[in-house]
Amino acid sequence: MEEDHLQNFLSDWLVNHELVHRSLGFDSRGIETLQIKAEDWDSIGVILYVYGYNYLRSQCVYDVAPGGFLGSVYHLTRIQYDIYHPEEICIKVFVSRNNPRIPSVLWIWRSADFQERESYDMLGISYDNHPRLKRILMPESWIGWPLRKDYITPNFYEMQDAL
């Protein structure tokens, strides 16, 4: 019953505020996935936090197809009364690979810090207003985004500071 209330509440709120969204269905655990626009992510993130989704369980990215969109995925959790049955929702934000920009949610969920940095490092999505957005896995001098499907692996590997 509570989940139905949440889905109606969230969907109604998005519609009332003219924020375009689309349901992508439910995963194998019954968690609904919503697709939203990058420019709406700040507003939607704030309302989800205020409604009780104060835990960003994970943030990850993936390359939809070579030359296609990049997707940033957010798994949010709300633990209200029953820690054994938390409410969860998944948000997906798709951006063009030509200029992949999404607002950072670090100011809403502190756990987004290293997750957004890793997403930037591996697929090149810029998280606007992230205070320390820089590579954390690859050297700063690395060219390209290693997890993009159209990435061409260099035919050489240089060991830096191997000693």
C-alpha cells in the first residue's frame, strides 16, 4: 500500500511540476525505474530526499550503445519504519555522449562523491558543480573514457611509478 502511495505521489508530483518522466518498468525485485531529463534531476533529487530517500545506495553509469547515449543510474533507498523492507526507487538519466552533463547530487547525497568521480573517469560524464571532479582510477594524463563501447584501447601500456 505504501509503495502504491509513493509511486502515485512521485508521479503526480512530477506531472504537477511539468517535469517529464517515463516509467521504465520494474526490475526483478519489484523496484520501479524512472527515466528523467538531466535538467530536472536537481528538482527531483531534492523532492526525493525530502520525501525520505536520504540514502543513495549506489550510482553507476553505462554506455547504452556505441555512438549512443550514456546512462547514469541512481539507486535510492528510504527506510521508514521497517528496516527489513526499505522502499527503493531507481532513477536513470540519459545524456548525449557529445556533451554528457548531469547536475551533481553530491550536495543532496554525500555518498555520490566518489561514485560520480568514478563515472566521470570511466565514461566521461561531467557532473556539474561537483567540487572535486577529476580522475581517480586512471592517470590524469589518460586520454579517453575506457568503459565507452567505442573506446579504442591503446596498443601500449606505460608503467608509471612502478617501483
